[in-house]
Amino acid sequence: MKKTVRRFIGLLVILISLQQWVLGQPSRRERVEAERIAFITKRMELTPKQAQGFWPIHTQYEKEQRLIRQKYRTQIPIATMSEVDAEQAIEKRIRMEEELLALKKNFYTRFKTVISARQILLFQKSNADFKQYLLEEIRRRRNGRRGG
């Protein structure tokens, strides 16, 4: 009986330790985001002061973009839409794009207070480059697992 209780307590301690270790690790999304920030910061040639000003503004920009996209998300699958539903979805999409454009104009004005116009263009290119890098990395890892 004592042996069983000790084993149970030992297993419980191991499980709790393992859980704390796993929960303490950054998620895959957090690791990718950290890598993205480092990649883009380097490509944009941001000074520490610029990075300190740019990234909080950019985080707010992405958050507001997400909110706008969620607000206009269509719930009806295209395959089951009537012609009227499709017209409404198109009009909704145009309103969303207008809101996103207004948001972009507003934030580009804010970005220019901490970085140059050239760096804004570098950001756009670097962001696209990182997405491409990520896709290539995913393909490389998948091919490595398949043995090819």
C-alpha cells in the first residue's frame, strides 16, 4: 500500500513538473512572432529607439485590422449564397476595404513619426519576405520528415 502511494505521489510530482515546464514554454505562434519581429527589425535597419516606437504602433494597427475584418466576416458559405446574399457580401467587402484603407492611411501617418518612408516600404517588403521564408521553412521541414 505504501509503495503504491509513493508511486502515485511520484507520478503526480512528475506530471505537475511536466505541466509547469510545458506551460512555461512559449507557444509556436509566440516563437514565430518573435522570429518575425527580429527578421523585420533587422531588414528595416531599425535603431533600438525606432523599434521601441514602431512595434507598439504596429501591434495596435494589426489589432484594429483584425477587428475590422471580424466585423465584416461573412457567415454564409459562398456555395450556398443566393444572388442577393452575394450582392450584399460584395458590398460588405467593399465597405471593409474602405475601412481598412482609412486605417492604413491613419497608421502610416503615425508610422512616419518614428520611422522614415523608406523604412515603411522596407517593412512591407520584409513582411512579405518573412511570409515567403516561413512557407519555405514549413516545406523544408515537411520534406525532411518524409525522408525526401
